[in-house]
Amino acid sequence: MSTQEARAQDALAHDAPLTIGMFTDTYVPEVNGVVTSLVSTARALRRRGHRVIIVGPAHPEGDEEHPDVFHLRSTAFPFYPSLRMAFPLPAKLVTALPSVPFDVVHAHTFFFIGCLGAYQARRRGVPLFFTYHTRFEDYLHYLPVHRQISRPQTVWLSREFCNRCDRVIAPTRDTAELLRSYGVTAPFAVLPGGIDREQFGGTQPEPAVIARARPGPVALFVGRLGQEKNLDFLLEGFARAVRAVPGARLVIVGDGPYRAQLTERVAALGCEGCVFFAGRVEQHKLGAFYGNADVFVFSSLTETQGLVLVEAMAHGLPVVAVDCAVTREIVTGEAGVLVSADPDAFAAALLRVGTEGAGQRERRRLAAREAAEPFSIEAVARSLEALYRQVRHELAAAGI
């Protein structure tokens, strides 16, 4: 074979579709940022011609039917029933995995299924990627034995898994710095999760819960209701805003283990008629909430990215968020207002953005859409594909 023919063959191989194995311990119908990011990314990569095989936990309420989605038997995590613990069953599926022609393996968790993906990558000598979606040390309160499981132990687990990967993907620069502080020495790539606007539905009527909240300004929160989301602070800030503007309302979309406590907190603050819990909403209906609220509120300090911020801004919804390294990277320019972790400052910002005139509101909407543009799932999928190919090339060149 001539040198020119070899180069042509290499170019063809470089452009050939990839078979990508994505391994995750959380998957639909679970609702969280990991699942949202994984599902959108898989769809975008498939649209680009790649085969994406997902291995995740089975769920008793039903699983996605897709020829390239495999479900391992699982049971509810005893201290957080909405999460699943998977087992190497059915054995037929696990023994069949070695015959799947993965070109790369991408783990999204480092529990059983994530470790299974790492094993598959090492067994066949293909690149192993890992996206660090979650700051696990901020979730120890879900374990009744959390006093026996220390932050250094969770840091050790994160470091050990990351350092066995060929590339660690951090959704933000702040997350990359966090992992470096853990002692992670594996190569990094900073690549945010992306959102697919098509998955939120087209033009939809105003949701009934938002219509009931009118005519005053409506703030919107979307996310899992967990203690680590700093929602007590959000309610305190909103309560102070209501004292200044009695017509203000807050719509909370989502569910989770902290909902009962939040309901009690609303009552304690005297805001029962001002806060509406909408419960879990399917993604294709979320666009109507983002498109009809006046301001999106975000108080979490434990995120690695906070995809809901991008979802809100992509729909032209301005943001009021607590200032931290992650929100600073996502909410830029006039897309929103970042404030200190002070309830009075949060209330003032919420009222400022929620009651602005039409001209300023339009400027914020345009700025929000512009700030969200780099996070389109198409752009993210292109970058991820290039990263997969780059690492494959690097390992091949190194003779690995």
C-alpha cells in the first residue's frame, strides 16, 4: 500500500462512525441533571451518525425501549428511593457486553455500572472517558451512617476513579479546579453539558399553575427538591420579596426527598398562597414554564454546572442566582443578576428583574438566549466527537 493510500485509509477511519458505550447508574425515568445531559448527548451523537449504546439500571415503572439501551436489574437505594442500585443481572446481558464493538467507553458515574464500563474499556483497550457530574461529598446527608463516611473518603473515591481514565470531562472550569484539588492527575477536558431545545416542545399555552399565579411577577424554580439545593435560602429570599411586592409568586417545578420540609417552611414563612408546588413535569412540557415565567431563580452552591440555568436562558428567561464560581461561568452579561448569599440581596434582585419594563426585559431575553448558545447540544456533540477521536488517536500513536 502506498503512503498516499495509507493516508486516505487513515482519513476514512478518522471519519468513520464510532460505537460509543455510555455507562450510568442513573437513567430514565429518573429525573436529574445527569440523565438530562446523557439523553440529550446520546440523541445528538446518534444524529451525527454514531452508534450510542447505553447501559443503565432497570426500573419497575418501565424502561425506555431502544435496541441500544440495556438495563441491568436494580433495586431502590434504601436511603433515597428515587435512585437505583444495579446488580450484574441478567447475567446473559453482562456476559454479552464483551462482544459489543465499543470504540470508546464513557462512564457518567463511578458506582457499579460506571465501574462495569471502566472494566469493559480496559478489557478491550479502548479509551475510557468519565464526566464528573456530581460533587458526591455534598450528598452524604442521605446516608444515615454519614458520620462514618467522611468527605476525605468520597474525595479518595473520586480521585481514584478519575485517575484510571484516559480523559476526565469537567462541565466547568471550577469543577476542573475542584478535581485538581482532589489530586486528580488524569488529563482534563472542560466541556459543558448541552441542551436540546427540540426536547422542550414548541409553542405551548401558559401552564395553569402560572395562570393562577398571575397577575403579579412570577418566579420559577426547576429542579430536584433536595436539601443540598439550598432551597431554604431561596424560600427565605422569596418571602422577603413578597413583603415588598405582595403580588409576587413562586412556582416550584420538580420533586424530591426534601419536599415535605419545604412545604413546612413555606407555611412557617406565611407564604402558603404565594408558593405553588407544580410537582414533576415531563421535559417536553417544561418549555411552557420557561416561556411564561418572568424570572428564573437558582440558589444551589453544590452544582458542577446547573443545566437548568442554561435551559431557562435558552428560552429567553433571565436568571437571578446566588453568585458562585459555577453561576459566574454560565450566567453572563445581562442574562441575569448574580447576588451574594444574603436573603435581602436575593429578594432585591428578584424584584428588580421580575418587575422591569418591557424594553429592559427584551434586552435580557436576547442576552439570555445569546449566553445559552454555546451550550446547544449540537455544539457540545461536535466537541465531544472531536475529543473521542483525539484521544483514540493519542492512544494509538502511543501504542496503547
